[in-house]
Amino acid sequence: MKKTLEELKALGTQCRGDILKMTYVANSGHPGGSMSSIDILLSLYSFANVFPEDPWNEDRDRIVVSHGHISPGVYSTLAAYGFVNREEVISGFRHPASIFEGHITRGIPGVEWTTGNLGQGLSAGVGFALAAKYKKKDYHVYVVMSDGESAKGQVQEARRTAKKYHLDNLTVIVDYNDIQISGHARDIMYVDIKAEFEAAGWKTIEINGHNYEQILSALRIARNDGYPTAIIAHTIIGKGVSFMEDKPDYHGKALSKDELDKALNELGIENDVEKYIAMRKTLEVKPHEKVKLYYKVDVNLGAPRVYDKSTDNRSALGRAIADLAIANDNVVAVDCDLKGSVKLDFLDKERPDRIVEIGVQEHNAAALAGAMSADGIVTFFADFGVFGVDETFNQHRLNAINNTNLKVVVTHCGIDVGEDGKTHHALNYIGAPLAWYGFKVIVPADPNQTDRVVRYIAKEYGNFVVAVGRSKLEPIRKEDGSLFFDENYVFEYGKMDILRDGTDGVIYATGSVIPNVLKAHEILKSKGINFAVINVSCPYDLDEEVLRKYSNFVVTVEDHNVLNGLGSLIAQEYFEMRMMPSKFIKLGLSEFPVSGDSKFLFEIYGLSGEKIAEKIMEKLCCK
Amino acid sequence: MKKTLEELKALGTQCRGDILKMTYVANSGHPGGSMSSIDILLSLYSFANVFPEDPWNEDRDRIVVSHGHISPGVYSTLAAYGFVNREEVISGFRHPASIFEGHITRGIPGVEWTTGNLGQGLSAGVGFALAAKYKKKDYHVYVVMSDGESAKGQVQEARRTAKKYHLDNLTVIVDYNDIQISGHARDIMYVDIKAEFEAAGWKTIEINGHNYEQILSALRIARNDGYPTAIIAHTIIGKGVSFMEDKPDYHGKALSKDELDKALNELGIENDVEKYIAMRKTLEVKPHEKVKLYYKVDVNLGAPRVYDKSTDNRSALGRAIADLAIANDNVVAVDCDLKGSVKLDFLDKERPDRIVEIGVQEHNAAALAGAMSADGIVTFFADFGVFGVDETFNQHRLNAINNTNLKVVVTHCGIDVGEDGKTHHALNYIGAPLAWYGFKVIVPADPNQTDRVVRYIAKEYGNFVVAVGRSKLEPIRKEDGSLFFDENYVFEYGKMDILRDGTDGVIYATGSVIPNVLKAHEILKSKGINFAVINVSCPYDLDEEVLRKYSNFVVTVEDHNVLNGLGSLIAQEYFEMRMMPSKFIKLGLSEFPVSGDSKFLFEIYGLSGEKIAEKIMEKLCCK
């Protein structure tokens, strides 16, 4: 696929025409940046080891285009090199029947990562480069990005990570056209891109981004210089069509008919858009089939650990991750300077090389963990709930869009955190991931269930959140004193655990409050009131049969925001099932809690055993 | 309050003792970093214009401590200078009855901003410094922060913003102790703090952070040098107690009894902790009263604009913001390089100085907007929904914790965005803010309601999200053709608008789908089926009376994630009201949508007028 300079030049003209045509046909899209990036893209896809006829070849170089709105540039390049069909691109661009969406989408041959939200692509590139190191593969990773998005803080986080991990297999090419939506980049924000790369320990090379010779030469140097290297390519937006050059107006707008005629004429290209417009009309209005990119997950799950005495769930979690990462070369954990707290220290003691330590850079950590997980590494992203869910909300939404295989394991959930207070009380570990279609949430009840859950998610391709608290918990026992989740227990996604039976009502509960709920059960029992206690570890997939069976007086208890958690999901499920329990109480947090010992906090916010029992008895008396 | 060097030295010893005592009494907290920061804090509170007897004096310097876990250091300093009572601090630290929470909390005299999630404080400082400029006040803003949190990308975003806006009224002091939770900062992540400040155009000064003379001298230089300046103060964690110095272990752990004796002995301080332990026992286990910090909102709302022809809600929004910002000196808008799209261009044309342009740096933008809004500026944070809600989820959670007065106005919500595709379809503008206690969400139905909503939120102290789509919409009309929201319309929070009456059922809808729902109403009517259509612009505060009246066959329609939006809230409300409509249909998005013209997308995802009517008729026939 190596092209001569002459061939590149010809393709540069052809692709510029294609960019203008497809945005005209779609009547939307981003021609300006596509034309400033196109010479970079053509040179890069020519230079890199990529295989149109075998696009997912494991040894291919990974190319991430971070400014995903230049999809016309990317699609026209992919068409020029035979990854995709050129007519389908031009006619189908941005049509719901086509895979050629407004922003580039993972799964299109030649596209490694869905981008569009700016400043996230370099983190993905770092993830792919780390995955290569873990897999002992020598492919190279390229990230093409824009100057405007270089303002995003996450970019600096990613740069430093590349330096720390000596990612000599990573090259960035910045399309520096000095234009962003609102005008000249230099006027929008003060960003010294070169100085910032250098402050992060990178090598930089400055070139003319429309000179193929310079681009290819820089790519050659960067590939072999032993450093992560940034090629800063000075370009002109709209390059190639005189009236579009250096004009912010053409950032995100298709040309008019007259403008198109004029532009194609200047490029020496025939205006054949009517053909594509006619083809577009034949496309059916329906969503295209989703591209699925899975890898076979091959993980030795080892023997489960059985906990017979008081243990925090996070230790069970950390211990199980260590077991898996020690037994399997393809299991890695990502940490954000909380090793000791999230209990990655078990792994750290035995195999520190299996922890990627990112420091206080959660956005970058979440995004690179997603990319690693999509590229063959079973990746655990361990963090406090407030960082691993709330702070990285959109990074996980983008991971979900990218169909990754990420295991988000968050500790310090709920007021069980205690004294660290409201900034650290994670209260949305059930509610927030509803935004990340496809993510499953599991809240294990005790250390034994935690152990089994961690092993379960390791072998299932897909995204999971596993949320645990902070405190030590007694393993849950049956009424005869034996372990509820014993050595024979196998975790089954979506199964509810009937911890105690009862006919006067039911308490559905999840997570750290289970011991309190069991206490409430005892208090009620001592007064002759028998409530079933049901552990709901999978709040997104409720068991209708159980809900139907236990449905007279329903109580939900959660160490979670009461507005968007278990209680809310159970209420909705009953409503959808057209069932109306005789009584309903929903207990959880409805404000930012204060700081304090978690036992005090459970008391204050009505989640202690006594308070739960009290609420139930009140409701029993007074209707 | 200016102290001599001798006095500072004595206070340094006293405060070190207090830090060790309060963490011992609470049996938790962060002594190590408190002791590395304490000499900086004491010097700063001595040097700055702050007033213990009048802590909220409008002309005070603002001091933000970004690494909020060093609360023992801050509280002991505040006690030393008479802002708070020393005995209450030592006995009450981290107790739920006390205001002295685990992380410093806005509203404690001398504390300007609640911090705890690292790397966010500098953005708040930038917000305060910008507020000073808008208010033409010459107070200075100080941000004390740690080296570990300097890795956070948002910090670099904030630095560049300070440079761009020439914030010579801003000084940072970095407590550079080279220790973070997991070990030495230099091993955790490659961060060249000095080089990065300089790459962002700051002046830097390096000093010994335990030398009062050097600290005071640097503060003097920084206040008057005409630049944003960073004082990089080299310190030692645990400084002052030999066995604690330079040990990561003491980052987040109280001393044992023996260690405390030894440490206090070394400091030459009497061990009187028993007294405080006894005091602590008398504290009642209840949440303390919330500190309320409001300012009087004085805004001239001007005359509403009436739209009689097709207009996009975002233009109505941008036009109303421009009206307000032009008529009022205390109204400012924050933009993230989307002026033209979020329609701040109306304001930009007439008063560009009233727009703070942050570029592609959403985290910083959201946080600084929150701080500005808390400090006397009615602040509109304008962005696309995916950035202004999803990407900045945690920044707004922290704004909510800080009880700000922020107006988050997001455009491009829903699949109404169309061709930009799934990365740009904001689907959680109702669901996500449920995590930000106190935030109210308003989804206006047409340009007229949008205009009135923007004026309404400007005058109400508090946090709001106003979410609108992208497309042009016909103003909603009554059946007689007159405007539904006419010149006499006054927006009332929590009121539902009965757009059409009907007795066969009801469609509750919100936002961009209203025209489709009105079309469905017409289709059904043409078949003799009469459905009421109700606009729910305030999905968090539903009107029970209306719900009760229209409750036979209930349909909800939203251009939003169906798992966490209007349908989910309405289902829960009926369930809590113990009402079970005869039929229920919930329409919305249940997967990441594809790219395409929004009319096509509404069709594909069942939200067009025809599809809605079809679904209702199906359900009517077949039970």
C-alpha cells in the first residue's frame, strides 16, 4: 500500500473532491478540518502497517483519529485504500442506513475507535500502546488529533502517561490548522501545544502538514526514535480550494451548489453528485446492523476463595483480581493512586507490573482502560466510586459506545465511606450507569459473593460496574449459621438471593446495608413480624418471579441516592408488571450526607437496623 | 492579623499539635499533608486580607484550598486566627454533629470552596478571580494545592485560562511534598509541575515551604507582579515530627496513642486529648444545620420576547441570555467553543466581554462557572448536552455540594441532534442531574416557553439545567391557532401545560418531541380517539393533581434515555401515589442511536407522530 509522492498527490485531490461531495450529498458534516487533515491521513495510511483486505489483523498498526468530526477525511482515505466502498461512502454518509456515521465509528474497517467528543483519542491510543506492550506485540499506534482539542486537560494526562510508560510505540500527529469552531485557535485559548508536549517529556517534530515528503519523513523518524513523539503538522483549513482556505466558516458546513461547482472545478474533478444523491434515495430508513467486535475471552478463573470471617468486600475484590492477574497474562488492573484503598495492593505485592498506575488522572485512566479492554486485555479499572463512576461518567459512556470489555470495580460506595464526607460518598453507582447502555451493574452483598462476582465478570465479554463499600462485613449466613455463599456457590447474573423468608412483607436491599437489613429482620421477628430479606445484587435485571412472589408490603433499602437507585428500579418494575403492593417504603439518601462514622450516618439517614424496623412498624400501624 | 516570624513559628507548633490531636480524637483524617502545608497556610492567612470577625466581607481575599483532605491543617489555622473555635474543631472533627467535616466545606468561616475531589480547586480559584474582574473588585485569589493533584488535566485547563484572561489577581501555592497515597509523586506519574505552569504562561517562584520568610516574600512578589504566579513550595510530609517526616504512611492515618505521646512530646505540647474525647462524647448524633450562603439576586429581566414563527429553542435561549447580560452587569455566560451553535453569538455580537470563552476545556469551564456563580455573578454555562451534562457530571455534583447559583443551559439534546450521531446525542439531561441534589431540570417546549424559562432561572438563586434540542420548532398553538405561550404567559416552576384535552388517555411529553406528539394527537383524533397532550417541562416536580386527573391510559414520550427520564419518573410517581393506570406505554431511547436526519431518527426509534399513534392504537386493540 506504500504510495509514491505522485500517487499521494493524486489521491489528495480525489479525496478532497470526495469530502466535498459527501458533505454536499448529506447536507452536513465537516469539510474544513477534513481537508486540512487529508494529506496527513493519506500519508499515514500509506506508511503504517495496515491491511485493507484483512483490516483486523492482530499485527496491524492501530490508527486512532481523535477529532472524529473529520469523518469525511477518514472515510475518503479508507475508500482510497480499499478498506471500504467509495460509492457507499459518498452516497451513504450520515444516513441512518449507512455505517458511515457523522463521527467515525469503531468497527468500520480501518477505524479503531469511535470518537467525536474531543480530547479523548490520545488516551485511547495510550491504551492500545499499553496493550501492545502487555501482548508483546510490536505494532505501532498512531493518533491523529486537532489543535483545538489539545486544550482538553485529558490530553496532557495521556501525554504524561506515555512518557511514564516509555511508549516508544506511540506517535501523535497534530493537525495544527489554528482554526476551531469559534475562530482562530490562538484567540480561543492559550495553548502552547509544542511546549506542553515537551513539558510532558515528548519529542516533537514540526512540519508542513501538506507536504507528503515531510510527513513521511517525520513518520519514519517518529517510529524509530525510541520516544513517544508528536509531529506538529502546520496545515490550512479547507486546503486545496482557494475560497475555503483558512476560513472558520467551513468547519462544520457543507458547500452550496454553486460553491461545490466552483470547488470541484478548481480541483479538476467532475461534479457527479447527482449520481450519489440518486443512490442515497434508494437507502432504506432503518438503523444499520451494529458492528460487533469481540475477542474470545480466555481466562483461568482459579479456585474461589471462601471467607468465613469479617472481611471488607474491597479486600475480597482486590484478592480476586490479584488471583486472576497472577494466573493470566491477559488480565491487567488500572489504578489511580488508590492502590492501598481499593486493595490492588495484593496484586502490587506479587506482580506490580500488572498494574497500570495513572495517578490522579481519572479521565485518562478510564479512557485508556477502555481501549486496553477492547484490544485483548481483560482490564479492571479500580477506583473510588466518586471517581470511577461520577468523575468519569462520560468516559464510560464513550467506552460503552465503543463496545469495550471493561470491568469498572469501585470501592468506597455510599455513606459506608463515613468520615470522608459528601465529596467522597458515591451515591450513583446504580443510577449513573443507566446512561451507559450495555453496562451491567453488580453490587455484591458480602466478601464471598464479591469473590465470585469478580471471577464471573472476568470471563464475560462486556462492560460491568462492580460496586462495594468500605467497611468490614460479616459473611452472610443462613439462619443455621452456615455460610449463605459457601464454597459451592456459583454467581448467576440476575438472580436474587432470598436471605431470609417471611410472609408479612419483603425488604429488597443491596450492598453495604445488608447487615442492617438483617438486623431489622431480627428486630421485627422479635415482635412477631416476619419480613423476607432479599439481596438484589443485579439491580438492572430484576427477577419478576421473585417480585411477584414477595409483593404485599415492599421495602427497598440502599446505601445510594434514593432518586435513581434500587428503590426507583423496583418501583418501576412493579409498575410495568401492573402490580401494586399494599404498602411501599423506599429508603436511601435524598441529600448530600455529612461526614461521620458510618454507623452514625446509617442512624442519621434512617438506614440502621433499628431505623429500618421502626419505619416498617410505623407503616404497619398507621396504614 | 499580620504575624511576626516568631509568632508564625509558635503557631506552626501549636497547629501541628492540633492536627495530631484532632485526627487522633476522630481516629481518622490526613495528618501528613496537613503538616507539610501548615506553614504555607499560616503564612497565607496572615498575609492575605481576610477578616475573622467579618469572614464574608465582600472585599476579602478568597482562599481556596484544593487538596481538601488537609482539613486538619486548614481548621487548625482557622482556629489559630480566630475564625472558628479551637476546642470545637479538635473535639468535633469528622463528627456528624460538627461542621468540621472530613474535607473542608464551604460556609465554614474562612473556607470559600468545598474540595476533596482533587484537581478541581484551581478552576474554582479562576472562577473567583474572573468574578472579581467582572465586579471590578481588587481582592486577590489564592489557591493552595498539592503536587499529587497537579497531574489532573483540569489543572492545566485552569492554568491556561488564567493566562488567557490575564488573571494577575491569582496566586497558586503548590505544597510540593513529593508524596501521594501510593508513594513518591515522582514514581506515580511523570509530572513536571514547574515546566507545565511555564508552558501555560505563568510565572513561577521556587521556595522552601517551611521557611516563613521565603513564603511571605514570595506571596508579596506574586501579588504585585502582574501575572498569575505559582509559588512552588518544597515541603516535607509530616514535617515537625521526626518519625513522620517523608513517610507516605501518614498521608491518611491517625497516630496511635503511643505515637501521639511521642509526637506531642517532641513538639513540646501537652497531651490533653482526653479532654476533647470527653467533649466529643457529648455531641449529639444528628446532622448539623446546613450552612447557607446566598446572595441577593438582583436582575432586570427585561421584556419577554414572543415568537410567532418557527424558531429553534436554542436561539430563543441565546437571545434571552443576551438580553439579560446586556441589561445586567452581573450576568455572564461561559462558552466552550460552541458560541455559534449554542447561540451565544447574539451576546457575542453586542457584548463579547460578557462571554468567558474557555475552549475545549469543559471540566474547567463547569467548575469555574460554578465558582463565579457562587460569588455574585449570575452565570450561564452554555454547552452541548453531552458536554454540559455527561462530560461534566462530577463538576456539577461538586457545584451542587457548593450550593452554587449556576444556570446550565444545554442545547443539542436528544436525537434531535441528528447526523452528528451517538457521541453527540445527549440522552441523560433529565436522568443525570438526579445525582446533583438541589439542581432543578427544565425542558422547555417551544421558543416562547424557552424565553420565559431563561428569565425565570436568572432571578432564582439556585442551580438549574435547561435542556433544549437543535431543530427549529413551530411555536405551540392552542386549537384555535393562537399562541399557547403568548405575551401574557408567565413560567411557573412545576406547572404542567395541558396542550390538548382528551378523555381516552394522556400523553405526557417533554422537549423536542412535542410537535410529534401533537401530530399523534391529530392522527388519533381523526380516528375518533381523544388523547390529552401534556407538556412536562419540570420532570422532577410533577403535579399530582394533573397526574390524578389524567390517569386511565398513560403514555410518556421523550427524546431521552427511556431508562432514566420522564417515563421513569412518571411511573415512579404513579406508583408512589398508589395509582395504577389501565395501560402504560413508555417511549424513548433504549440504545445508542445511529447518525441521521432527525426526522428519520424519530421514525426509526418510534418517536415520530405516526409511530406514537401506531403504538397507542396497537395497545388499544390488543389490550
